[in-house]
Amino acid sequence: MPKDYLTEYEPLLTKGGKKPKRFQFPNKILLLAMFSTCIGGTFQCGYNISIINSPTKYVQDFINQTWRQRYQTEISNNGLTLLWSTIVSMFTIGGFIGVSIGGTLSVKLGRRGTLLANNVFSLLASLLMGLSSSAGSFEMLIIGRLLIGINAGIALCVEPMFLGEIAPTSLRGAMGTGSSIFLTGGILSGQVMGLKELLGKEQYWPLLLSTTCIPTLLQLQLLPWFPESPRYLLIDRGDKEKCKKALNQLHGSEGSDIVLEDIQKEKDNLVGFKAKKPWELFADRSIRWQVITIIVLNIAQQLNGVNAMYFYADYLFRQAGISEDNIPYATVGTGACECLTALTCGMLVESLGRKVLISGGYLLMSICCILFTVTLALQNVSPVFPYLSVACVFAFVLSFGLGPGGVTNILTTEMFKQTTRPAAFMIAGSVNWLSFFIIGLLFPFIVIGLQHYCFLVFFVVCLSVGIYIIVVLPETKNKSFVDIQKEFQSRWSKETNFDEADALLISTSL
């Protein structure tokens, strides 16, 4: 932002005779950049996670009708279940494909360039799903769900990386939680759009599934106005002029020269080092504990029981006397709770720190698992226990959103440097989507086998991860990427032969 712009408007912004802080302007720009990034990224992902639940019966009726018209016979129950499961699970398969290519694309096309190109998958998916009913093709639904899954996988890999690289150190955590806030906002929006008052009626289900194009079109209108990541421009592309222009646009002209100098020093110390592949991270002993940590955190994010809690919420709402017609509104309430705690996490992450929030979240979730198991076991003892179980559902969701749901992606950004970050997100995303797929396959059998005692399994997961974080993870708040890595090395890698880590990298304020 030019200095004369600030000079011209400074008198209008003066309050109480005091000049406004210079960082107010860049913060507003960064907020807009975060919105334009997340609306077509994690918001889109969350929206497509929840949007498929509302029209379940209508889509299954469509499959029945299409099968009957094609083959003049009724589809078997097993065949219907297989096709419906395929439509749902294609999203996770697509997500795994997306994260597998997202890191590579972010190096070749840039962070912003990858996010913009990613919208092609979303537009194609919207078109296929919207026309599937008219075309009488459930295959179009399968392909559409695969494509929107690829879109989600790429977004979850590249979006947190982009936000972490354009944010100043003091706002890196708050901007990093933007991914979680928009993800939960997308889930909530999908739940609301699926209500009968909006697009939850039978004749509207193709339109409901095609609304995924709306956030895509918003991102295509907004994101091109913002620059590529300055770190990517200088370190990966060697374009100093574009880097300086991007810094001026994101942070203002004052102070951008200092940031540019820091990035230049980091680039000079990275001469000869190229962006690493995922398998190279496993062989690099200097970042062994960072790799182990992101694997543990991303497995735990899917295996901590939050999906099981949402499953039991439907059953518990019935137990508590909520009518069948009102259950969707109660479900929207759980989505609103998670969205609220994601916002709260964003406000607290820079004051309390990452370690306190994520470890505290997992420990609270472990307590909720025990209480939930007890209240489920006593459902028939007193009419008060179903209500206590419902309270445990909301407490569990609140604990998840406050820590694990909001902080995990921030830590993946902060624990790695420029040359290892894309590969780290590929590893983290692959583990996350594989765990999502596995829990989707095994969860019904876990519930059938253990019933409500399944939460004892999730208690062990949450408690173990909470303890792991306390013991292994250093606090990353207000620390540079290099300082964080040095702290890991000083704790766990005394015997390590540092290769790239031996370079005295100078931290950047981004």
C-alpha cells in the first residue's frame, strides 16, 4: 500500500488525537485474502461433507428408479447399499488423490495458482451432480463426488500452506485457524441448505448437490485480486520484484523491505536445496519428530471419535424425546457448536498458544468419552440420562473444535521450512484421508461389536495423543519457522547429522 494513501486518509482515521497503528490496513487486507482463499477451499470441503446427508433417501430412490428403467428389475438391497456407499466414499478417495498431487502442484503452479486451478474440479463436479437426475445416470454422481473429493484434497493441502506463508508471525495462528473456521462453517451451511425449508425436498436434491459451484465462483471472483505467496515468489521462483510487490500489497510498504531482506537471507542459505518429496522427509533424520508428530495428529483427528459422536447424536436426540422432524434442526445445533468453538479457537490461539489448546482439547475429549459411556450405559435407569448424554455430545464437539479441529493444520505449517512444507502437507493430508476412509469402513463394525463401549477405544486415543503433545510438542506461538525446528532438534536430535538444517537460516516474519 503506497505511503501517500496512508497520508491522505490518516486524519480521517485518527481517534482521540492518536494516530492509528500501521498494521491495521494490512490486517484488513489479510482478512479479505483469508476469506477469498477459504471460501473455495475448506468451506467447500465442509459443505460437501455434510450436503450429501440430507438427500440420502432421495438419491437412493433415484438409484432404484434408474436401475428399474435400465434393467426392468428391482435392485437388490445389497446392490443399493454398495452403490450408495460408493457415492459417499468416492469423496474420501478423491481427497486422497488430491493431497497426493496438491504439494507438487503448489511448487509448480504456486500456492495461489494451485487454488485457482483447483476450481476446475469443483465446476465439473457441480455440473455432473446437477445433471445426473435429468440424464438418469448415477454414474455421474460417482464421478462428481470423486472430482469434488479431489478438489477438497488439494484445498486442504495447499490452503493452510498459503495462509501460513502470507501471514505475519503475530497473526499466523489466527489466520491458520481460518481453515478450521471455514471448514466448520461449510459443514453448518450444508446442514442448513439441506433443511426442508430450503433445498431439502425431493425435487430439489440435484440442485442442492450442484450448489457447490457457488463458493467456487466466489473464489474465482476474489482470489485473483490478491498476490502469490511472497515466500514462494522469492525462494522458489527467484522473482524479487514480484515478491516485493506482494509484500507491499499484503503488509503495506512500511516494513516490507525488512521482511524482504529476511526472506532473501533465507533464500541465500537455501541455495542448493530443492523442494523435497514426501519419501525424502522420512529419510531426513533432522525432522524425524516433526514427521512423526504430524502423522500422529492427523490420524488422531479422524480416530478421536468425533464421527462416532455425530452418529450417536441422532440416536440420542430420539432418546431425549426429540421428534423425527426436529432432529435435523438439532443436528444443525451440533454444527453450530463446532463452528462457534472454531471461532473461539481463532481468538485464543495467539494468547493461549497452540500446545495448550490442542492438548487441552484432547484431554477434555477423553473425559467426555468416559462420561458419555457412563450415561449411555444408564439410559434406562432414569429419564435424565438421555439429556446428560446429549450434553456430552455437545461438550465433546466443543472440545474438538476448540483444539484439535483448529490447531492441527497450523502446526503442520509451522513445524516445517519452505523446502519441506509441501511434502509435509502431502504426508499429513494422505494420512488424514486414509484414516477418514478406514474409520468409515470400520466404524459400523466397531459400533455393532462394542455398542456404546466403543467410546472407551476413543478415550484411549484422545488421552494418548494429549499426553504425546504435552511431552513432545514445543510451543510454536510467536516463533519463526526456523526457531521451531531448532527447538525440535535441541530436544530430540542431539545425535542427528543435520544436512539442510545445518544452514543458519534466518527467519522471516511471514
